[in-house]
Amino acid sequence: MHASRGRRLGIVVGSGLGILLVLAGVLYFTGTLEKGKDRWDLSRACKGTLDAGSVRAALGGQEVYAEDGTQTDSEAAPSGTPPLASCHMAVRGGRNSMEVEIRREARHGGVSQYLQRNAPAAQLTNVAPLGTWPGVLTADQGLARSSLTLKCGSKKGEGLAVDARLAHPVGTSMETSEPVRTSFARATVKIAEAAAGEFGCAYRPGKLPARVPADPRVHPVDLSAAGGTCRDLRPLAAAAGRSGVPRAWDSRAGSAAPVEDCVLATSDGQRPGYRISSYYGSYADSFAKSPAMKHARGERGFDKKGTLAWATARCPGTDVRALYTFSGIYDPSGGDIPVRHRARSFEFDALKAYAAASARRHGCTDLRTPG
């Protein structure tokens, strides 16, 4: 009788084990176990600052894994300070990847290089603001970069910097795809928000970016109709036309954006001739030390041999003066700027109008311009 009961118990146990094995197989082949591992990885990577939903949306896949301390991009956030957190994320079995670095810095010294702003005369992309957050996004040739610096603590200039890089397979346009640009921007902001809490940064969160438009070079406008960063150059539309750059790559203006751009282009809107940009806080400090500004000295001035002119302003909450630049953009095919007629007076007037408007948006005073 005991033997019969033992056989029945063995059958029950064996059946149970069989069911568990079948269930495990189902979970494995349907990806449920992998999804569980995915959630486990994302929740622990980068000191827990990753938001699983926004990261998956940015990468365009559900099966995402994360690894801490992986930095494959030699240009990413070059700095003398070690990161508080860094991680690499990728779609399992795919080519989409994302990298993040979080640093505590009073001066985000490497951001100009990270955003590839060392040579604006050859730079063809405009930055886009991250909504009400103090950051920007730029994209070119299947690669997008975002940078965001929060002011925290009582010390002047103390901050938390978050840099992210998103790589998509060839064929995905980071310049034209608004959904990709928006999801990447939202992922960056969510990471920054979590990092602020994790690393003790007293920062009041802003709103998530609702929409990051396509790069403005995709949809150039007449300068006379500009409504964003180029808006205040509209009175100079006739002079711009005489110089051969009547069209504009007009970006969305934002009072929180640490970098802004306005590009003047040829009549077909395809060949950029002049770039006017603004830099604030540590971004101004970083760009002022870049190779592009090696001949720039003082709070205002211009390069007599080239097209570079610059202005500065005093801004609240920082001892770094905002920097405003006007420069020619060299044609990669011809080696010169596609400007029909150069007029120094127009260049100075354009820089002054642009800088004055940008300074007002950012609450800056004591604007000093050349000319």
C-alpha cells in the first residue's frame, strides 16, 4: 500500500516537473524570460536612472539590454572628471544602440566637442531644444546626440551633465524623423530627471518635449517669413537677398536652450552661407575654448581676415558670459562660402539683431556687439 502511494506521489511530482519544463520552454520561446531579464538589466544600469519605456521607444524595440560602464565612442563627453554613471543599451539582435554618460561638473568642458561644434564653419546641422529643459539635440547621418546640464546645489556653476548618443541603422533619417527625434529627446529628459533624484540635484522638473521637429534644413523658409531663431532677422531680408542668402534654416526658439542656431542659405535653401549661434553657461565656456574661437579675444570683435564675428552678454546664475557668433559656412564641394556679395555691415547687423533677441529670451543683459 505504501509502495502504491509512493508511485502515485512520484507520478504527481514527475507530472509537475514536466509541466514546469513545458512552461519554461513556452516562456523562453515567447521571449517572456528575456523580457524579464531586459527589465532587470534596465532597472539596474546607470545607477537606476534609465526609464525602460522611454529607452525602448528611442531604440525602437522591446528586447533591449543594458550594460554599465561601456563607452565605445571616443568623443563622448571628454572630460577630466570621471562619470557618476555610464551605460550602453542596444536592441537585442539589432543594430540600434544608445549610450549615456552622467557627470557632476561645474564646467561641462567637453560638450562643444561632444556636440561636434568645434568647427561651425563646416557644421551643417542645427540644434533643437529639449522643450523646457536646459538641453539640445543634434542629428546627422544616422547619429543623434543630446546634451543637458542641470544647475544644482548652492555653489555657483555647480551642475549635473547628461550626454546621450543614439545610433540607428543606415536608412533611418535622424534629420527628418520627428518620432525618432522626439522619443530620443524624451528618453534623455527622463534619464536627467531620474539622475537629479539619484545624485541629489535640487532641480524642478520641466515638461517632457511634446515634439522635436525635423532639422530645419529639411524645410527651409524665406527669411522674411522666419518665426523661430531667425525671426528677428526679418527686417534684414532684403540685405540677405543681396548677399545671396535669402532663405533660412529656422529652428524653434527656446528660453531654456543652452545653444541656438539660425542659418542663412541660398535661394534654393540647400546651400548654407552663414551661421549665427548662441551659447550659454558651460556651453559658452566650452565653445569659447574650441579651435574655432582661437583667434577671438575680448567680449566682442571680429576676424578681419575671415567671416567670424562675436558678441557676449551677462546672464543670471552664471559668471560665464553668453557667447554669440556669426560665421561663414564653407561649401564642402567648393571650399568657400556660397555668398554672392559680402557686406560687413550686414554681418554686424545680423549678429546684433540675433544676439539681442536671444539675450532677451534668456534674461541676459549688457550685450556687447562689434561694429
